[in-house]
Amino acid sequence: MATFEVYGGKRLKGELHPQGAKNEALQILCAVLLTPKPVTIKNIPNIRDVNKLIELLQGMGVDVNRKSPSECVFQANNVNIDYLTTEDFKVKAAAIRGSIMVVGPLLARYGKAYAPKPGGDKIGRRRLDTHFLGFEKLGAKFNFDSQDNFFTIEGKNMKGAYMLLDEASVTGTANILMAAVLTPGKTTIFNAACEPYLQQLSKMLVSMGARINGVGSNLLTIEGVDSLNGCEHTILPDMIEIGSFIGLAAMTNSDITIKNVSYQNLGIIPDAFRRMGINFEVINDDIHIPSQEHYEIDTFIDGSILTIADAPWPGLTPDLLSVFLVVATQAKGSVLIHQKMFESRLFFVDKLIDMGAQIILCDPHRATIIGHNRQVKLRPTIMTSPDIRAGVALLIAALSAEGKSVIHNIEQIDRGYENIDARLNAIGADIRRIG
């Protein structure tokens, strides 16, 4: 198990270039299974979860030609469906949550698919009902072996259908959308997720010859086509990493410029940070966060304590609530963080409390933070990263605390953040990777 030794209390200064979006990459990579033609993907993040999915595709018979660390050409003209029943597939697919999104493309193209119950962050219940209820609407049938945690899905005679999703699941919408583009007839998906990741996937599929209307809305209409062509697609910069860097700059009183952020695709994220009192300016497509000695949390119009809560797009992404929480610990004022989607995602706050943060964990979904206004700095400590987003929040906390902190299980951070230690060290941090 690798570890970060973090020597905090230093102000950082310089430029950071965000990686390609992890959540988009996992969808886009699964979509290469929809065609036997070459598909070129650019701006691929070099992170554990994405690399494991690429290895999984290779095991399935997809030819992968890596042009550079961030660009690959994929060709799925010789997919081995039988591989999906092997122990090797079960082990590799179970290690990453994104593997569930191979089901939609395989169903659409081959009429059958297999999948183990996927892995990923241990942040609470992450059910797959939306995926399989959608496949059932299209005419597929599935069986779940509870002993092996393995799904078998058959869909030889699928046809378009109307469906109202029980929740606006991002991966569920992506999976059903990929199944629908090659399914005969008209499919209507209501209460579809409409995050930029889904918009990007839809645009990619349209460029391959799919017929999709309503891109960017929660009502998608798909006319099935017989086949799809290859394409070239560039992944957006990662909005979660951009938000993490904004929070890092504020917590460490640093002067940081985040380059080429695709600002129009950040949605409500910049405004949410402004409500936390963080000043920044947008220069062309860059975000410059100047050194800021103090930042004050806004209140609601009636003077009551501000609530920062996650919501389906265009609401605030739940992946950034850990960062907002840690940033609040050194702000002036108080805020209620309400994590609606996952009941285990706030449990890392005990480590922040050990560091001296004033946090009341109200219940598994809500935490109230009373900011120190930098009058009391966080103390260094020893901690363990429980998941990707809590891990980077703990890293931000450690970088703000004067002295040596130790973060174990940094493989969790590596799953979502590319070479984060070297990139931050380049602008003045002191992070040492051990093991």
C-alpha cells in the first residue's frame, strides 16, 4: 500500500493543466465496442481506473494502439464474447465500477452480455436497478447469480421503447443510450441524466452515425440504426479536478492558474465556489485564483446558514462536496454540507476533526462546518484515504497544515487524479510518495 508524506503549510504558485475527465472517459471507452471501425480517443487521463478499463477491453479482444499517453486508437472488430465468462474477466471487471457500461454496447451489438457486480468507491449503496430496468424495457432479460455476484443478460430481439428512469443515473443513462442506438425502432428515455459526460457521449455517438435528439436535456429520443462508423473524439477537461484545484488554492492561500478548463461546461461549480467566498477571474478559458488571506462564506438572503447540496445536473456534482467541506474549515462563517446521494461519503470528517476542524456530523448525509477563518490552522496527522474524492480532500487538508502529514491507501487518489504529487510539487508543494 503506497503512502504520501505531505509537508504542508506552503503557498503554491503556478499553472495547472487539468487531465481529461475520468467519468467521461469511462463511458467513451465502453462506446468503442459499438463499432468494428477504428475509434480515436484523445485527452485520455492516465489514471488507474481508466487504464484498468483499457486493459479489460484488450482482454475482450479490442485492438488498442496507443499513439501517446493521452491518445489511443481502438478497434473492436474481433471481440471475444466467451472471454466475458472467464475468471480473468470477472476479477478485472469487478475491480472497477465503469466496467458495468460494457453491457449496453455488447447487448446492442451481440445480443448478450455478462458482468460481475462492479467495484469502485465504498461510499454507500450504489444500486444498478436503473441499468437493468432500462434493458428490460428494451426487451432484454437478465439473471443475477447472488453467489457469484454475476449478471447474465440476453437481448436477441430488443426493440425501441418508452421508459421513465427511476432516477437520473449517469452511468445508467449512458448504458441504456448505448444499447438503444443499435436497437431497432424508437427509444424514448425520460428523466435521463444530462451531465456534460452524457452530452459528450451523445455527440460522439451522433458523429458515428447514431440518431439522437434532445442532447443536453432529460428527454432523449433515439432512432435505432443498423450500424455505426468510427470517429475521433476529444475528452473534456475534468471538472472535478478543476474544482479540486480551486479548493486547493483557497485552502493554501496560493496563487494558481488552471489552464484550458472548458468553462462553459463547468455549470454551477464556479458560482458555488464564489458563494464560499473564493475570488477568481476567468481569462480566456483559464481560471486564475489569486492568493486570498481570508474568504467568507455567503448566507441565504434571510441571513440563515448557507447549504451546499448535491443534485442531478445542472445541480452541483456530488463528487465535489468533499472538497467544499474541507475548504469550509478555514473560511469565515458556517455552512451545511448536504450529501444526498451517498450515505458513507462524509465519514472521512473524523480525520478533519482530528486535525482541529470544527465539524458537526449531523447524520450520514449532513455535516455542519464552523470555519476557523485561518485563526487556527489544521494540525498534521496520519490518515487513510477511503475513496477518490475524500482522498483528495484529505490531501488538500494536509497541504494546508503546517508540518508532516501521512496519507495511506493513496491508490484511491491515483484512481482519479493523474500523477497528482508530481504536478503539485511542480508549483511548490512537498509531497513524497513512499512505497
